[in-house]
Amino acid sequence: MSGTLNKVMLIGHLGDEVKMHYFEGGNCIGRFPIATNETYTNKQTGERVTNTDWHNIVVRNKAAEICEKYLSKGDKIYVEGRLKNRQWQGEDGNTRYSTEVQVQDFTFLSTKKESMANAQASQSQQPPVTTNVNEAKETEQVSEPNQEDDLPF
């Protein structure tokens, strides 16, 4: 096989708020950590053990603004993207390394705003909000002024 594949799919909970960084020219980047859990039973003790892994998530431009607006710490999200390794010089002069998930697609599985709305109107169910990063770029270019829609993009 001559091709390669770099694809990551995660479902987890935000460990912090979305941190935004804005650049000249209007572009922006959003960063946040996601926690995923693995639970198993220790055969020797019978005790349930949970291991948590943390993943650094990066979203860009319109998708980052959507995440900042609708996500907060503790929310559950599905992200799909590719792994990217970075290195930089730390303030102490040491070389630092980081592995990030560059998001290409995401779905909000639960948000605090949704949870509050569902608690008040428990009889109505809303589907999860799904966004493709490419669709977010298209939405940024085409806007309909009188469209009454509760979608975040």
C-alpha cells in the first residue's frame, strides 16, 4: 500500500474552557483539552480502575469561534481530525514537544446550555450539533440575513 493515513476520532469531555488566539488578517485558533477514559476491572483485586488520557485539541477560524461560543468545561464532544507534532523553545531554553489533534470535524454531544434547556423542557429532544470545518468556512462566506435558525453556524 503506497498511501498513508493520519486520522483520529475521540469522544471525551472538555477539561477547560476554549482558549482563543487571534492573528493579523482575521484568522484565529482555539485550543482546549479533552479527557477520555478507559475503565476495566483489576482481576487480582476485583476493583474497577479508570485511566484518563488527555488530548490537546486545536480548531481554526469559524469552527474555533463556534466552539468558544457553545462549549464550556465538562461538555461532551466528538472530534475527528489528524495528529500533528509541534516543537518549540520554552522560556527556560529547553526544547518542548507537543502532540495535538488538528480538528477537521466535530459534533457537540452535550453542552451546558443544552443541558439547561433540556432540564426546563424535558419533553423536547434536540439532535446534537454537528459541524464540519469545511462547512464552517462556507457558512462564513454565505450568510442569509433573515434566517431564523437555532444552529450555531
